[in-house]
Amino acid sequence: MAEKKRALVTGITGQDGAYLADLLLSKGYEVHGIKRRSSLFNTDRIDHLYHDPHEEDQRFVLHYGDLSDSTNLIRIIQQVQPDEIYNLGAMSHVKVSFDTPEYTANADGIGTLRLLEAIRILDLTKKTKIYQASTSELYGLVQAVPQSETTPFYPRSPYAVAKLYAYWITVNYREAYGMYACNGILFNHESPLRGETFVTRKITRAVAKIALNIQDKLYLGNLDARRDWGHAKDYVEAMYLILQQEQPEDFVIATGITTTVRDFIKLAFAEVGIEVDFKGEGVDEKGYVVSCSNPDYQVTIGSEVVAVDPKYFRPTEVELLIGDPSKSKDKLGWVPKYDLQGLVKEMVAADVDLFRREKLLKDSGYAIKNQFE
Ligand code: NDP
Ligand code: GDR
């Protein structure tokens, strides 16, 4: 019987880590994940995969670690001897990277180097394949659209600059040492597991809360930004496929369709039967309720439910992303199963469900926690 493949996933507690772990386990892999020590539990997204470590035949194993600590990475890789490493760990919030630029460079940029060096030091260059979570943020200031594997990069944030280093060091180790090392240049992908401070999830949470009368208004930054949004479940399939090719190569993963933040908001409200329109310009732009066809929700027609708060603007913005997925379609046979409508539907439904339960608690006298957004 063929030995089962072993994968090591950094960032396993994140959105993509959780979906990828599900996928790899379903394919029979033994999955090892690196999680950071935290003062609170941080494994919500993967708790369903956890088994008592005293049970035999563990196929899902967590290791404490951090991309800023090479000793720890070397030790874990030595112990696990992975066939595949998926480097998903990162300080992944673009706006926050302006506040923590040095840490972001360390974790997102040098962290990738540490993994590549660990593979080399341990003499695993012929055994271990590595996937690097590269990003459409590399394109930054628009040079050409749609963006493909050959479009020049122009990063616009400390996050994107750190990821640019990670991109090129991955290419360099492939060329210098013949390693199977690949970049997946993934455009934005979302899901009900998306971090609460990314714009799509912030919107779907607010839509649910406004419909349920828990929140009055949603404050956002740049409503004109356009993103090529897909579903994380589709995108982790692409990560897996990228490591199963004959030759290591880099791939753009995208839907090829772009949408403004404003239109995403309209779509999300429409899911609960609320029609929202916008008036005004720039910081004075407001979103207001035009109609509500769902008798379960008591929103006032004409009320302002969306406003702009400049605190969410970025010092330098990425205005337009639209990917060209032709290469991944041709070579990987990758085609996304979700469209934007399906993604929004799933996210809004999950958040309505979540806040229905929270409202029940609130109505019974228990407070809802404050959240930074
Ligand atoms: P998340 O922010 O949901 O998850 C990031 C993960 O990285 C978490 O598990 C986090 O741990 C972990 N992490 C953060 N810092 C460190 C560190 N210093 N050492 C080890 N682990 C760390 O991101 P996503 O799942 O959305 O994204 C996965 C990867 O793909 C990231 O690298 C991101 O930059 C990249 N990417 C994401 C895209 C998207 O649209 N989602 C698009 C393109 C690229 P903890 O849970 O403890 O915080
Ligand atoms: P992004 O995602 O920066 O593209 O990075 P995010 O959802 O944070 O922003 C998308 C766009 O929406 C605009 N925006 C706001 N964004 C946030 N977070 N909060 C707001 O209130 C708000 N208002 C408007 C932003 O300005 C931006 O233009 C994500 C991350 O997952 C990265 O790790 C990944 O590499 C890229 O996607 C591809």
C-alpha cells in the first residue's frame, strides 16, 4: 500500500488553512499544521478536525510555531519530513501592514525564506514541494488589466512589498536549487470563515446585524475599490493542483470578474430583501434603504445604513484588480464552482444565523461583545 502523503500547513488556523486542511484530509493526507501560541484559543476554524492526541492513528497534528523563528521551523520540518508544505501563514491584513511594517516584512517576507532554507538545510530539496501564498496585491498600482502571470508588479503596501520578496525568493530557490517551489498568485477569496475585518465579511456581518436590528450603520473606507472576489473553497483546490504538476510553475488564480465594494454591499443587502442605493460623493457618500421586501426585518425606508469613514482609507490604495485565469484553466484544469452571487448568499446566510443566535442571547440579558472592525 502506498504510504500516505504528509503535508505541513503554516497558517492552518486561518481561513485558507482551515479549508485546505479539510481538502487534504479528504484526499487521505496526514496533515500537520503550525499554530501560534495565543492567550485565547485560536483554533475555532479547525476545531472540527481535532482529535484527542491520545488516540491512535492521528491524521491531523498541530505544532506550536511561528514564521519568525527558524529554529522552530527547522525542528518541525525535520520531525514531519513533509512531502508538501503550504506556506499560508502571514500577517495578511493590508491596512494593518502600514501599522506593523517591520513585523509584516519579517513574517511574510523573511518567513518564506526561513522555510525554503529549512528545506535546504535538512537536505529535503528533492523530496519536499512548497507552495507560497502569493497575492494579487503584488500588482498594486494598475499597469495592465486583466492581470496575468506576466503583468509587472507594483506593490502598494508593506504587506505587498513583503509578499514581493517572498514571491521572488520562491522563484530563486526553484531556479538555484531545482526545488519544486511555486507561487499561487491568488486574487481575493472569501467565505463564511473570512476574518471579520476584511471588507466582504465586515459587510455581510453588518447586513445581518442591521436586518436583525442589532446595528444601525456600517462605516467603510473606499467604496470605489474593485476586487476580483472568489470563494476560498475553490481557491484551496487550486493550491493543491499547483503542487501536483510535472513541473513547478507559478499560477494566477482568479475569476476574471471585478466588482466594486459598493456593488458588493448592494448584493449583500439584497440577500436579506433590503434594497440599498447610494447618494453623495467621496466622504459624503451614504447608502440608504430604498425598500424592504422581507417582513422579518424592520428597517426604516430612507434610513442611512452605510457611511464613509476616512479612517479606513489606506495611505496608498489598490484601486482595480481583475485576474486572467487562462493559464490555470488550461494547465491545471481549474475552474471555480462558485460565482459571486453564490458566495454572497452563503456568507450572508451564515452571518444571519450567527447573529440570530447572538440576538437571542442579548434578548435574554447577555451582552454582545464589542468588536474592532
Ligand atoms: P488569514 O489572515 O485568515 O490567516 C493567516 C494565518 O497566518 C493564521 O493562521 C495566522 O495565525 C497565521 N500567522 C500570522 N502570523 C504568523 C506568524 N508570524 N507565524 C505563523 N503563522 C502566522 O489569511 P487567509 O487564510 O485569508 O490567507 C492565507 C494566505 O494567503 C496568507 O498568506 C495571505 O496573505 C494569502 N492570501 C490571501 C488571500 C485572500 O484573499 N484570502 C489572497 C491572496 C493571498 P493566527 O490565527 O494565530 O492569527
Ligand atoms: P485586500 O482586502 O486589501 O484586497 O486584501 P480587504 O477586504 O481588506 O479590502 C478590499 C478593498 O476594500 C476596501 N475597503 C475596506 N477594506 C477593509 N478591510 N475595511 C473597510 O472598512 C473598507 N472599506 C473599503 C479596501 O480599501 C480595499 O480596496 C485581501 C487580503 O486577504 C490579503 O491578504 C490578500 O493578499 C488580498 O486580499 C488579495
